[in-house]
Amino acid sequence: MTTVPARVLCVDDEPKVLEGLQRTLGLVFDVETATSGAEGLEKVILGNFDVVVSDMRMPNMDGAAFLSKAKERAPDTERILLTGQADLRSTVAAINGGGIFRFLSKPCPPDLLERTVQEAIERRRAVLSERELQQATLAATVKTLLQILGMAAPLALRRSSFYGRCARHVTQKLAWPNAWQYEVAAELSQLGQVAIPDAILERSYARMELAHEEKQMVNGHAESAYQLLSPIPRLESVATMIRYQFGIPLQAVVTPEEVRGVRLLQVIGQLERLLGEVHSLKAALPRVKAHFAREFQEIVEALADLPGGELIGTCSIKVSDLRAGMVVDDDVRAKNGLLLLARGAEVSPAMVERLVRFASVVGVKEPLRIRASAGSVPPA
């Protein structure tokens, strides 16, 4: 298997210096050069470099300014500064502002330069590998929590599926940075309902009268979710969004991103409640718009073209024909009456497996009613 050499960008305003760097590093790495900070930034934006090596003294844009801008455009690229003894003050500025991996004094021995570049490459790869592991672990954690929610509280999973679909649509349409945290907050917004007995949940979703203690239990699900999620690394802000999904207390201190997430959950929650009454996105949205203040309106307007917002029909299938991604239009129950999947829930791969298993052991009431919505293809 051929190993692709690491990519290194060398920036210096002296062509002869660049020729020397090319000779020194080109035997081991894939080297590109630039004769100015401006040209270097263009290449940083277009190329995926492992390491950038820059001279300190350059006209128009010195090494400190260049590496600081390079960090903004390619934060995962490691940066090395070549500097003379007279540039100590500028070197300190470059280290503070440019996130320098290491600085080397000129003239730098070729073997030291090559070794330093290799160490920078290894550090970059270790950081990226750790990040990928964290992201994979986080994704698996969220997936597992949703599967638990679906098994313990199918009614809550229905609402969670709707929240997640709305959040993905809004974050993509408005191009929110770090969209994943808003989408995960929406998907896990009902997680606290796993602690609520099924009978109470069913009466709550049917908008039946609840006893005082039962109301407290239902209303406390956001705090329960917060207690479950806040200890998980990288989910602290997600947990805060969920905690305050019914409103932020005046004394609470939250970040602008968390405020945005809370507003998103509030808008989706109001839309979900109104759709239960009018069964039409077109009819529900004006009422949602009237319910919220000006700072919420961008989110409301982004939901105007939510795919699948208008129900156009249903069809019937067997359990064996069920596929992940389908939306059920009626409660799915085992033959003994156990609720397996609530109306409106999007079917996950784990739920398909569970229903197939129930069908073979206990039996599932068939046919299943599958929703066909505007912008979707009805199942065959």
C-alpha cells in the first residue's frame, strides 16, 4: 500500500531560501512554496496542508501576521516559524497569535528542520485521530440514547423524531455553525420522558387531565434530561438547551449559542402542538409566528418549507416491508396490546429489528400504516 507523503507549505520572500527548503524537505514531503504571506494564504485556503513553515521577516505581511491568518483559515494545520535572533519580540507575538507548534532559529540545520516538521505532522495526526474518536463516540452515544428512548417511551420517540427533522431543516437553511449541537438537542429533547410511566405519558400526549403529581412528573422531564446529559463531555451546551426548552429563567446564565438552541426547541414545540390541532403546516405556521417575539421569527420562517409538512396520504405495509426512515401514521402495537411505536415516529434501524423480532415471537398487529408526505416517496 502506497503512503501519500505529508503536504508542507514553505513561505519566504527570498526565492533562494525557498529553493533550499525545497531541497531539504522535498525528498521526504510533498512541498509547495509561496513568496509572500498573501500568496501563502491563497494556498492555505485551497490546499490541505499538514504543516506550514514560514519565515518571520517578509514585506507587507510578516510571519506573525501570516501564521495568525493561516490559523483562522486552516486551524488544524501545524505552524513552524523560522526566525532570526533580532526578531524575538515578533516571535513572541507569532507564538501568541498564530498558535505556533515550534519556532526555529536561522540558520536552521537541515536535519533539525526535517525532524521538527515530522514531529508537527505526527502531532497533527494524533489530534485529528483523537477528534475522530471523540466524534464517533459521541455519535454512538446519541444513537444509543435514542434507541433507549424508542424502546422505553415510543410516544416520546415520535416527538423526538419530529424535533430532529425540524432542527436539521432549520440549521441547514440558516447555515448555523456547529449545527450538530442544535440537532442533537432536538433529538434528545424528550429523553427525560424515559422516567415517566407509559400510562401517564399516553394521557399527557392525548391531552387528558392529569393529577398534580403527574403534571409535575411530565413538566420535569427537561430537568431529568439535563441531569442525564450534562456529565457527558461535549454535551454540556446540549443539556442546557434541553433544560430550558420551556423558557430561560432570568437568573440563568447561558451562551448566545444556547439561547439560539432554546429558541429553536420552543418554536418546534409550539409547531408540534399546533399540528396536533390543525394537521397542516400551512395552517399552523401563522399561529406559531403570532406566538413568538421578533427574535424567534427567523426560525419560524425557516420552517415554512419543511419537507413532509403536508400530509397527502398513507399506505399499508407488512412488518417485513418496514424500512428505516419510514414514518408510521398509526400506533404500532404487539398483538398483546403493548405499544411498540407511536404514530408519527420515524423508524430507526434498531426499531425495524425490534419490530421484526416481536412479529416472530409475540406477533405485531398488521398492516402497518405508513405516512406519505409532500416531498417524499410513498413506500411501495
